Amino acid sequence: MRGKLSLSFLSIGVFIFLGLTSLGYLLGKSIIEMKKLDRVVSVKGLAEREEVADIVLWPIDFKVAGNELSELYSNLERDNTRIVDFLKENGIDSSEITVSAPIIEDKMLYQYDNNVAAFRYIATQTITVYSTKVNEVYKLTNKIGELIKENIALGNSSNQYGTTTEYIFTKLNELKPQMIESATKNAREVAEKFAKDSNSSLGKIKSANQGQFTITNRDQHNPQIKNIRVVSTVEYYLVD
């Protein structure tokens, strides 16, 4: 009887030993595999390209001064008509031109000393061009100064010929897929070079961040040409 019990305990002991040995092996293997997963490389991929803006917003300010309101409005209408005609003569359609209401300033309301203003009233008006003819408008912005020769007071104290001209690029969504693909490809090339230098191979992607697209002027002299840029961050596993 005792022999049978001893044999049973021995068998149980062997099974426990084998079980613990197997568990230890599996745990050890799992730890090794986890260590392998810890080997990663994080790289950045760049994609950029130049595109011409497809919308231009061009505000043109002009001023008229006078002592009589009737004369002021007459001169304002005259200069307004001439500027609009100038734009049309240079290929801008009527539908692309918007004329704002004039702002009239009465200098006598702000006269706190003995200095007498040359003109009592100053009127400021803005004519805005909103067009897809970006290159044509860009050339025209450098040409409109010719109107000064006709005694038209363009601009204001803070800007030569009006407020800032905006060149807008609206087709970013059309470029995103191709640029993201290019940035990811660039990131993989960098990662492969790193893996090769470390005597490893590149594994699967662990994580990826598309990055933010930025649109800036190529330079201050060509604001109509946009530099579009995206930097993607990709993390790869490294394997032996």
C-alpha cells in the first residue's frame, strides 16, 4: 500500500516538475519575444511640393478729400469708376469686382487744437477683386500704380495700394493622398538605412502619425506660389 502511495506521489511530482519546466520555458520565450518587440526605430518622412494658388483676394483702397460733401461724393464716384474700368481693361470681369460703401471722416469732429485741416472730409473706399485668375491679378497688382498718374490716391498710411492681397490654395485635399504616400515612402527609406547600419532588418509598422500639412508662401516676392509640406512620423519594429 505504501509502495503504491509513494509511486503516486512520485508521478505527481514528475508531472509538477514537467509542468513548471514547460511554464518556465514558455515564460522565458515570451520575455524574449517581448524584448524583441521593444526594438523599434522612429523616423520622420518629408513630402513637399510647390503649387500656384487658385484664388486671389485683392482689396484696393483709395481716398478722396474735400470740403463739400457733394463734391466729395462726385470725386469718389469718378475715381471708383476709373479703377473699375482699369480692372476690366486688364481682363477682370464685373462679377469678380465688389465695391464697398465709403467711409466718411469729418476732420472737424477731431480738431482739438488750432491746427486747421486742409480738407474737412476724407472718404475711403475699397474695391475688392475675388478671382481665379491668379497670375493675371498678380501682374496687375504691380501695374495699378499707373493710376496714381491720374491723381487717384491709392492705398493708406499702412499699405501702398491697399490692404494685404491674399493668395489662397484650396485644393489641398486633392494632394493629400499622394503626399502622404510620398512622406511614408521617404520615412521607410530612412528606417531601412538605419536598420542596415545596425545589422537589423525592418519589420512591420508599430505606429504612424500623418503629421500636419502646412501651406506657406515660397518667398516674399512670389506669394502666389505656395510651398506645401507634410512631415509624417512612423515607428517600425526592428528584427534580426
